[in-house]
Amino acid sequence: MSGPWCFMRAGGAVALEAVPDLPLDALRAAVVAAVGAGRRLGCWCGDGAGRVYAVLVDDAAGQLLVARAPLPDSYPALTPDCPQAHLFERELAEQYGVVPVGHPWFKPVRFHRRLTPGPDAWGRPDDEAVLPGVADMFTVAGDEVHEVAVGPVHAGVIEPGHFRFQCHGEVVFHLEINLGYQHRGIERAAIGGPHPRSMLQMEAAAGDSTIAHGWAHCQVVEALAGVAAEQPALDLRALMLELERLANHTGDLGALAGDTGFLPTASFNGRIRGDFLNLSAAVCGSRLGRGMLRPGGVRFGLDAARREDMRRRLERAGADAVHSCRLLFATASVQARFEDVGVVRPIDAAAAGLVGVARRACGHPADARRDHPADGRPGPAGPAATAEGGDVHARAFVRFAELQESLRLADGLLQRDAAATPPGALRCRPRPGHLAIGLIEGWRGPVLHLGITGDDGRFLRYKVVDPSFHNWFGLMLALRDEQISDFPLCNKSFNLSYCGFDL
Amino acid sequence: MDAPLLLEAAGRALAHLAVLTLLPPLLIGLIAKVKAAFAGRNGPPLLQPYFDLAKLLRKQAVFSRTTTWVFRLGPVAAVVTALLAGLVVPLGGLAAPVSFDGDLLLVAYLLALGRFCTILSALDTGSAFEGMGASREAAFSCLAEPALFLGFIALALLLPPGGGLRLAELLAAAPDGWRLAAGGMALVAAAWLVVLLVENCRIPFDDPNTHLELTMIHEVMVLDHSGPPLGLILYGAAVKFAVIAMLLLSLVLPRGGGLVADLATGVAGLLAVAVLVGVVESSMARLRLLRVPTLLVSAALLAGFGVVLLAVH
């Protein structure tokens, strides 16, 4: 299908004139057709200047499809024909006051005022504060139905979010999730940028995905500037990305073990996760990889001696991690807890537009490292790790397979270029009137950043789409007809970001 | 009764009381230590539960405005019922200070009374979490009761007809049981081990270390307690653990030594049970809540087969 689209690659930029400007009806029809043909809605957002942009991700062809349309005050909602759009449309309404008529569950996403002046989509008075979480919740009527509310303050040291269960005894009919408590206004802050602070703000979009968000931002700024980072810098970024994946997958598998009360893997993985984080610190001084990336390059190099040292440490931590996780998958009582719990059917996963680990656990091999490689060269060899079943076990198993693959990738990257990699970044001056998209496969899934520059070469609009934005709905699906006591385990198997969603 | 015998009996009663009241927190500390060792950590000090109790007793209690006297009754009942039940249960050769016909029913239902009060005090808070925990606790304890009583029936078969259902006599028959039908006794012991784990909310039934309210059974029922009442609950839970462990141990411990020997084997037995629980908790995951009833019914079946084997010996 060629259709009314502009085709581009991840990390690419186009002049705005080259982006087809369709009537809204045509764009709407084109999105429905493209999603029907197996593409994924990567982004549906306004630009603050009266247009809406659609980005579709075509994993099979390694392409991104972009088009735009003028945006009226209200339009017939996309969601009834394309369920993936449901959060994007709510977000669009919240940010620009555009009402999608016929949206089946129309409520705010992050509970903030709109980005541009104008009437509120819900008619909330201007002089009243918008409080997070204050919205109608879905309820089930009946004497035997009871409601359980969890959060936003939780028993553990985790981020805030509100979960509302409609239960029949121990069985969950429906779960609704209210987020937005950590909204910081990252997209708003980027307007008029890139500012000196923009890089730091993007790194903090979701702290556990610092490298993924940082790199996606670098891709956008570099593409807008027409600059390509040098190969050694790209290798170092790829190394940091795999270290981030190793630390988080190890931590997640340990946390899953902890939630089932399986002590050995829970405690070993806690320590091993620290070993991987320390490897990130060995490169840039931050265990989360903060301060490593800059548009145009990297801020720290890696000499031969340190590479050797890191390879040794990686091998040791990797062997421990694999051993500890094998124990998890070899213990029958753990497997009994993982299997057939929190099932998301593949057809639902595709319809809801799930991404990353949650999608691969439904047998769909989408992986941006392979499908949309950062520097245009082929990604990791072999197909992406997938699992069948869409249950907690599948999500855990995909993580284990990816952990082992990342160990090989990181070791290979450490062997590349024995000579010291000099730090440094090229100058990036974004071109005016361009649109660029960054797409990086973080450990949770693909992180998409979209930047549009105005006539002054400054960001007219900057959009961040964390994989959590797509996947929270998957957690709600996983809990349908599930035991409420299995919610923590299901939640951990997704391990989604609150701040990455709240931005 | 002459003076030396009286002195001996008093000594045994005192030793029993001392074990019952002072030792239980150590068992909880020992479980934590074993789990820490499996996890490759040092873990908290062995005496940490005593420190915790001392800390909690010095703290101020906070009571929610929605609660009534029922909420305050729970912790007191938990301790009192566990201690009273302990007075009737012998520890191996250490006879129970109190013993009378039908006391085994009292033990079972004192523990049930404590649980009933805990459930009421949980419901009194009006919290959705505590309500869920209360319903789970009620359901699972119903299923655990048959295993305990079938075990009593198996032992009663060893006694001459017309016995008074006195716990001391019943448990004193255990050595005969091992001689006549060791298989049946082993089944009863296995069933009672399951009862020990479920009554004390240990893995694989409940996870005493979890912070996840939605998965908890017992822990969630005491979330709203604080300060001295929480201390009472923790102490009561430890005593209850010791009491059920004493029941289990009376099946297997040798007896008939001197006071010191009986005391030593009793204490060693309790410590061994704590280590065993620690090992179980370190080596397996918790059951899915849906599967808990299956295992409890299996335990009742084990005890039932124990009855059959002891009946046909």
C-alpha cells in the first residue's frame, strides 16, 4: 500500500511540506485501513498549530508512515474503528481541547490544563484546579459485586497510580487504572527547544529507560539537524542500551520471583541487577546511564583496559544471572504460579496495540532493534525472542531469552574497537520546518519520540510515547476474569512505567 | 503425693510455661535467619522479634475513627487464646500444666476463637483489603480443621474405648502408634505439618514477608493495627506457631527422660520445626490462592488415610 503517506525510517527527518496534508476524513480512513493491514498506531497527536499527525509503525517493512490533517474542534472518534487510538484521542482532547465524538470512554489522561489556550474538552471551569484521579470510574452494579481501590499510595516503594477493581468474590470483572499523578509537563517544556535542559528532561522521562529515551531524543535532534553520530558513539549507545535491558530484565525476573514468594531468585537477582547497573556506572558514572548521551555523540569514551575489565565483570554477572533465572524456570511451584495467569490473547494484544515484551509474549516478533535499526544497519542476528500463551510465564520467558541475548550483544559491543573511543558530540542545529522521529527498543518496548520544528528551527511540538502508554491497557485486559490475588504478579510481569506514561 | 514428686511436677509445669511464653519469638527469628542464609544474606539478629516487641510496646497506638471496641479486642484475644491453648498442649515429655477430659476440643476452638476475633477486628475497619483477608482466612481455616481432627481421631483409635478425649493421654499414645502403624502416624504428622503452615500463614499458603495487600491472607487483616496492639498480635502469632508446633512434636518426640532431658528435646524440637519451616519457605514458591483449598483437602485426606491405617493395625 502506498496510499496517502509519507514513508520514513526511524531516526529520519522530512520537510513538513513533504508530509501529506489530507482532509481529516481521509486521514481517519487511511489510519483505519493501515491498522487493519497490520500496522501499529505509533502516535496520534496534535501539533498545537491546528493539525493532527498520525504515525504508523510498519515493523515488517521497517518503515514509519506519516500523514497529517487539519484539526477541527471536534471530529468523529477514531477509537470505535481503531481501539489502539483510545488513549491517543483522550490525550489529544486533554492537550488541545479537541473532542472525539463517540469515544467510548472519554475522560482525561494525565489531569492537566490544555497546552494551548482555549476551551476545555470537558468544560471544566478555568478557575478550578484539575486534581489528578478525579474522574468517573467504570462501575459494575449489583449486591454481590464489590469494589477494591488500591493506591495512589502503595505499600511498596513504587510510583503512584490508582487501581480500581470491580470484583465478584476473588474474581475480577474489570480493572480500571487512573494515572497522571506524576505529570511533570515534559512535552510542554520541550516546546521552543531543544534547550540545554532538554536532554536531561528526556533522560528523566522514565528513569529506568534513561538510555532508550535519551537515545530516541538524540535521534530526533540529529535527524532534524541532518547530522549522523559516528559509529563508535553508536556502538557505545547500543552497549548502554543493552546494559539497561540486562539490569531491568534481571530485576524484573527477581521481582516476579519475589511476588511468588520464591526467595532464592528474588534475592540473587537483586544483587545481580546491581552488578549490571554498576557496569553502566563504569562507563559514565551513573548507574542509570544519566549524562551518557548527547545529541551528536556520547559524553564518555571507553578505553581498552576498561573494556577488558567490563567484559570480565559482564561475564561473571551474566553467568550468575543465567544460573539464578534457570533455577526460577526449573522450580515447579514457581511455574505453577506463572502459567495461565494473566493471559492476554494474541488477537487482543494486536487490537490494543501492545508493544515490546508484552507483545512478544503473545507470539508477535516485533523488535525495533531488528525492524528499525538505529543506524540503518541490520539489527541483532536471528529472530526476536517470543513466547506463546500471553501469560505471566510467557512475559517472564521472553525476558529471560532477551537477557541471554543481551549478554552476547553487550559482549560483542565491548570487543568492537579495541582502541579508545573518544568522547565528543557533533554540533546539532535543527533545521526549520522539519519533522523527525526517533524509535529505540528499550527494555520495556519501543520508545518513540517525535519532533516538529517551526520556522525558527525550534520545537513547535515534541511528543514522547513510552511503551507504557500502549501497554497499561494490556494489564487491564490481563486481569479480566482473573483472581484479584494474582494482580501483583500480573502487574510485575508487565512492569510498566508510571512516570513514562505521565510525562 | 510426696514432696520430691510434687517438686518434679512443679518444675515441669514451670519449664513448660517458660518455653510457652518466652521461646516463641525466637522461633520467628530463627525462621528469618534460615531464610536469610538461603538468600546469601546475614539477616536480622536472631533476637530481632524480641527487639521488635519491645519497640512496639513502647509506641503509641493509632486507632481509626471508624473502628470500635471490636477492633481492640482482636489483638488481646489473639494472645490470650494462644496462651490458654498452649497451657493444655504438652511438649514431648513436658506434660501440660492443665489437663482434663475433652481438652482437645478446647485447644482447637480456642485457636478458632482467636481467629474469629481477628477476623471480626479486621471487618471492623471497613477496609476492602481487610474484608478480603478475613474472607480468605475464614474459608481456609474451615478447610484446615478436618485435618487436625482426623489426626486426633487416628490417635484416639490407639486408646482403649471409653477414653476421655484428654490431649495428654492421646499424645502419650503416639509411641504405640509408631510401633503399630508407622505409616499411619507419618500421614498424620504430614497432615499436621500442613496445618502448622496454613494456621501460621507461612509459605506455601501465605507469604508473611509480602507487602502486596491484594495477595495477603493474615497480614492484611492486621494492617490497621499499630503500637502495642500490633506487638500483641505478633507475639500471639508466635505463640500460636509454638503451640501447633508442640502438637506436631508430641507425635514424634521421645519422652520419659528426666526434666532436663525432656526440656532439651522439647526446645530442640521447636527449633528444628522453625528451621524446617525456614527451609520450606526458602525452596518453594507460594501457591496460587485458587489451589490452596486443594492442598488443604489433600491434608485432610492424608489424615483420613492415617485413620484407616491406624484402625486396621
